[in-house]
Amino acid sequence: MDVVLSENQTLLQQATRRFVDQEHPVLATRKLAEAGSAFAASSWQACAAQGWIGLFVPAEHGGMAEDAEGVIDAAIVAEELGRQVFAGPFASNAVVAFAIANAGSEVQRATHLPGLVSGETQAAWCFAGTGAQDGLGPDALTVSGNAISGAAGFVENGASADLLLVSARDGIGLSQFLIPADHPGITIEPLRSLDLGRGYATVRFDSVEVDRSALLGDEEAASAQFERQLQLALVLQCAETIGLIDRAFEFTLEWVRQRHAFGRPIGSFQALKHRLADHTAEFEAAKAAVAYAAKAVQNRSSDAAIAVSIAKSQCGKQGVEIVRDCVQMHGGVGLTWEHDLHFYLRRAVANQSLLGTPAMHHERIALLAGIEGDTP
């Protein structure tokens, strides 16, 4: 994050990097992928003990929100996690904790927030459809009376979640619910993912009956709350992408200095110098966009929605292009399973597609800016 960090934020950044580098490096993600297993609940509890989810939760429920700048601090964490292609469910739990802390009743907060902060409870957000162009609007699920129906696709951490945050339309407006993942009528189907360090699922609702106690917040305010949740999810995704670009670029700079051809380091050749210079400029622009978006969302700025879409359009495009070229500059070794770069490229491609593609965010920016007509 290119923000002026406070002393506490600097300590958070340093502590997060030290913890993830030691306890959950990319090697841990590799071992999970090779074993075909998900991130263990016990491992997530050790991560949650670092206070990451507590950034959004008030002290009375085990968090530290009063002493934190939640969105900016969480973006700092997400960037550090991206540097090691972290496999745990940070973003999904953070978004749900954020939603409950901001819109939940006192009973809902007391019931769910302590478990989310400690890592004993895992959560997922169900809202997008199962199509390739879904991901920005809560159009997958409908609620009629007290029954929720439909299928939410690409639900991060869906197969491991204990608690589901569900956004559903009733034909007039939007409602949000907190529902146990084992509630009758819910079927969870794990998906195979290009990203080997993160699990996704399709969550189906077959006339799932809920009562009023499951309703999260006022129905009149649900659309605004949904937008805030989406903004947070996008900031965390973009910050993670910044972290993985940064680390992949470090790999590449080290490689081009060490790898020799025709008696000199390959990084001394003009063709590679130009590519590295271009990527540095693109990367710095993306970093700036994410830093601004995090501050805009934290401060509830009037341009926060546009800022996060600009950040996503930058990170989605540059993340894939830069990391892909890092693979190319490594030559043959970059294409092997044994090198870690493919984990970074897989995560970059997944992040580009989820929560709306860059093209979808270009259209969203145009709509938010009041630009009429079709976008290119």
C-alpha cells in the first residue's frame, strides 16, 4: 500500500509479513495443492489470532475497530497475503464480519462476531450468479415470502463456511440474511479452480425457509450496505493482486540479474529493460489506484464506487499481463510446476475474473459517471 502508514499500521505490515513468510509461505499453498486438501480450520484460527478480522469488529465483541482504519488496515494485510499467494479465507470472513458489524442487530453481533474474530467460525458471501458475466450485482437469488431460491456461483470459501451471508432480491428491493451453511434446503457443490490456493463453490437454495431473525439490517438500507460490502471485497482483492505482482516482479528481477546469456546478465539487454520499465510504470499506477480506493472506501468518499472500479480495472489487467510476462522472462523454468510463478499467475487470472472483469468495471465506471451509450 502506498499510503502514509501510522506507527500501528507499520507494525501491522511488518508483523503480517513476518507471520505469513514464516508460517504460510507459498510453499504451504503448494503443499495444499499437491495434497488436494483445503486450508485447515486450525491453521485459520492461528491466522485469525493475528487480529486480521478484528479490524472491523468493535472491542466488545473481541475486535479492535475503534483503534483501526478498517479498510486501509485490511488492505495492508491483503497485500502481504498476496505476496505469498495465501490460501486462507481472509477476504470472505472479513467481508461478512464487516457486514455484521455495520448492519447486524446486537444479537447477531454477539452471536457471530466473536467466532469470526477468533477463527472458530468461517463465513462466505452468496450473491453472484453462476454465469461468466455475473459478479457485480445481487441477481442470483430471490426471496418470496420467507423462502430463498436460486444458485449463487463462485462463492469463495463456500465449501468450508459455517455461516452464509445471503443477498437476495424480492422483486422490489434487496434483503440480506445470515444463514447457517447446514440449513435445510442448502446444497453446496465445490468447484475446481484454476487458483490452487483458494476454494470456490456453487451454493444452491431450494426454497430455503428463513425467519425474521435471519434478516441482516433494515431492508431499506440493504442496497447501500451491499455496495459497501462490494467495495470492501474489491479493495481486498486488488490489494492482494498488488502483493502478488510485487513478489513475482521480485522473482523476475533477481532472475534477470543472475541468468547469463552471451556472457552477460539477460537483464542488461535492452529488450528486457524496456519490458521491465514498462511493467514498473504500470505497477506503480495500479498501486496508486488501490491506495486511493482503500482511502476512499474507508472515508466513505462520494467517489468510492468509481475508485474501486478504477482499481479493479487496473489491477485485473496489469496483474495478468505483468505476471504472465514474468513467466516468459524466466524462460523454460518459468513454465514448470516446480517454480512458484504459476501459483502467482493462477491467482492473478482468478482475481481478474471474479467480482467483475475489467471490462465490466469499465461499464460500471461509465454508468456511475453518467456516461450514456455503449462503452468500447
